[in-house]
Amino acid sequence: MSGPSVSEAAPGRPLDGDDAQTSAPSPLPSDELDRKMGCKVTVRCAWDASAGVFFVHDSPIPGLTTEAPTMPALLCKLPGMIRDLLGLEDGAYIDIYVERVPR
């Protein structure tokens, strides 16, 4: 019996008779790599009892200010805002550490 036919080639691999050449991806400049790879951020949040909201108390990211009625709602807002402010790709991975501080 002979080897696998062209139609039986593994998915994602070029077929034996295929003349298409695939090149390796070019290396990214460091600033572009940073935008694609993401980052780690620690955000300090506090509760404002008079307003009834959690808010960003302190952050290493200039301009990061937001509030929400619950901590889960605040946590949902942070990734998108951080990506926007840092110029990261929409799907960039971000480790967000939240510290709750007394006001």
C-alpha cells in the first residue's frame, strides 16, 4: 500500500504538491510587541459611601478614572479602558490586580 494521498494530508499543513510558499512572520518592533502582548497593572479601588459607587482611587495609568455601583461592574470596565489608554490591541492580555483601599 502506498503513503497518504494528497486529500489525506494533515489539516493546517501544506499539501505535497502545493507550490504556495509560506514565510515566517517578521519580528515585531518592541513597541508593537508590547501593544500585542499586554501588560500587568495594579489598580487601587475604593468605595464612596456617599455616592454609592466603587471608583479607581489610584493607578499607574494616567487618565484611568471610572466608577461603578458594584465591584464586578467596575472590573468589567477596566480591561477596555486600560487597553484604550495604553494603545493595546483589542484582544491584548492584561493582568489586572485590584487592591481595595479604605477611603
